[in-house]
Amino acid sequence: MAYEPDTSLFHTSEEIKDALEFMSNTVEECINYGTYLAGWLHETTSKNEHDFPIYSTFLHFFDCLDSIKLLIQQGQSSGVKTLSRALFEASLSFRYLISSSREKGVLAYQVSLTRKKMSQRKLLDSKEDKGAIFLEKFEKQMGIKLHSQDSEIMNQHLKAYLDRSDISPINKEWKKTKKKLKHVPNWYSLFDGPENLKELAGFFDEEIMYELLYSNLSQHIHASDTTNHIRVVQQNNDIPVAISHGLRNPESLQDSVKWVLMIVIGTYTTLFDQFYPNRKKRYSNWYSSHLRRQFQIITSSELFTIHYEDESKN
């Protein structure tokens, strides 16, 4: 027999459904327009074998945005915060891919991804030290025995790719960067690029957004300050009472949607600047006709207020 949920744990958002719908529709408009951009990108990036990461990273960005839209409808501020950080990272990666030279962008990405795949396959090879440890732990914890595989054979075609005349210089740079940083580098760190996400954000003058979405949200992401789920309310007898703010709580959701829209605008603007400057008039017309008013409302006015009451005696 299925259990019925204890609805007292869920925050009801019925009274602010119009505000949620307005914010959700605004993000959906960005998604709808983005489908056309995805089509352009697919056509553009299909002309060169190495450019696919540009399209695939945009799709990842798009997938995060679409998931955020669905969570807004539920008033799920916590989930939107988590995905906003993923959206920001995807945006920075995408913007760096299209703003940098081929060597620092798509080729660095492809080489780093190839090296990562080779490393992962060694985990299935008992002849490798890390592989022997991984296979033993996997069997103990999962109760399933994985058969060892020869990583040399599995990685043959990947090694051949790294040895190609057009790829070998990038692979050498990867090794050089790893030695310099003393750890496996991020793909965008090659050729003296940003060492980490904070520096990548600084590359696009997005330090404030980094602090808002990455540093400040780290406590939320890593559950290091779960007391944020508690609110103190003042009762009629002036005695403060601590209560849970409940699940699917829309508090601070509007702020999160502001950040989401700013990330979208920054991403789309960079795309037109770098890839489609002759189509910027189309982008300007879309923004003026379909997004500017909604963006101004969300960023400059309070759409709703959340009130808390102690209902334990009711």
C-alpha cells in the first residue's frame, strides 16, 4: 500500500501561482528563442570535426535552463539555486569555447576529454595500480565482480588521436600544464588560460556572479549550513518560535531567477558577438519585444512575499 505524503511538510505556493507562472514563462521565452540558436550552432559547428563541443556545451547549458524552468513552476527555490550554479559553469565554458582560439578552445577541450577517457579506462585494468584498487573496492561494495580489461588495447585509438600532427602540440601543452600546476588541468587552463572557475569567471568580468552563485551558494550545495531551513517567527505573545520553512519553498526564488536571466543574456550576447555579429539586430529585436519588460519587472519589483506562521497549535 502506497503512503500518502504528509502535506504539512510542503510549503503551499497556491497564493503566488501567478508570480511563479510569470517567472516560468519568462524563462520559457529564453528557451524558445534558444532553440533557434541551437539550430544555427548545429549547422555552424558541423563544418569542422573539432567544433562539436561548442554545440554539445550549449545543449548542456540549455538542459540546465529547461530544468530550472520546470522547478520554478513548483516554487522549488532550493533546486533552482543548485542548477543555477551548473548553468553558470556551462555558460562560462561555452563562452570560453567560442571566444578563444581553436587551440585554446575546442582543441584543448578535445585533448583534455581524451586524456580523461584514457584515465577512466585504466580503472578497469587490474594491471594498473589504480585499476587494481578500484576493481577490488567495486566488488566489495557493489557485490559484482568486473572483469579486468586491457587499457592499452582500449586506448589505442585515443592514443592515435593524440599523436596526430594537428593534435600532438595540444597534447604536449596538456602535459606541460599538468606539470606546471601539479595536477590534472582544466581544459581551459592550457596555454596559460584561467587556472580555475574563479579565474574563468574573471576572464569574462563575472566575479560578482561567481561570488553570488558559487562562493555564497557553496554552503547550500554542500549542506554546510542546513539551519537555513529554519525560520524564527514572532507570535502574538511575543515569544519567538523556530519553524521549518518546508519543502518546495519559493523564498528567494525571484533572486535566483534574476541571476538565471542575467546568465542567459550574457551567454546569448557572447554568442552573437563571436559567431553571428551580422544577426545582432535580430537578437536586439527579440530582447526588446519579448524579454526586456519581463526582465525589468523581475529585477526591479517584489513579485511576492513569504509569511511564516506557527501552526503547531492549530
